[in-house]
Amino acid sequence: MGFFELALIAAAFLCSMVAGFLFAFAVVVMPGIKRLGDREFIRAFQVIDGVIQNNQPLFMLVWVGSVPVLIAAVALGIGQLEGAAPVLLVTAALVYFLGVQLPTIAINIPLNNKLQSLDVDAVAEAERKTARQHFESRWNRSNAIRTALSCLASALLIILLFMN
């Protein structure tokens, strides 16, 4: 087994872990905290996101590690793969970078940071309600897209594993 195969296995694994993380948020975490009142919803999200923002080591290894490993798989695979395989590999990478990582940086992290800056105990209920309304639907919509596209990227990488 060569470097490309190892990089492809690692990329498929890490991108699938990210897809699972996003899926868990989409179907368990956010629907669960949706049932909370505005103060409790915001506080719960702040605590959950705080774990991530404090650079939880395993999360960082998976999330951040998926990027260079996928880049390595593309760089190594372009010269080795034939037929439709290079197209699948590049497509998987573009879907992952543009559909998962970019929206995370452009949409979800700014929304998270804005919600993190809110002192739920120091603001009136109306401000908590407004903050939640500006956050929840946009965050969930972006996460649904990230979830679907991370699953697609993972599926393409898994298909490549079976083709190789």
C-alpha cells in the first residue's frame, strides 16, 4: 500500500467523521436544544460551542486534520489515477472544501461567535429572542447543507477506495 492509498483512507475516514459530527448536530443536538426556551437554548449552544472553540484536541485533529489529508490525497492521486477516478477525487475535494469548510468559516463560525458574545443573564428576554431568531434558522440551514455535502464527499471518497 502506497502513500496515496494511505492518504485516501485517512481522508475518507476523517471526512466521514466530520460528516457524522455534522449529522449528529442536524438530527440530535439542534432538535434537542430547540425545545428549550431562548435563554436555555443560547446557553446550551454556548456551552457546546465553547468545547469546540477551546480547541478540543480530538475534534481539532478530525476537523482540521481532514483538510491537509484530503489535499495530500488529491496531490498524490492526480498522477496515479486513471479514467473517472481523478474527476471523482477532485469533485470530492471541491465538494468538501466549498460545501463544508467554506460555509463553516463564512457562516457558522461567525454565527457561533456572535451568539458566544451574548451574555444571556445580562440582556432582556426580547434581546435573547431576537438573537436566537437571527441565529437558529440560518445556522441550521447552513448545517443541513454542510451535512449533505460532507456525506456526498465521503461517499465519493469511499467509492474511490473501492475503485482503487
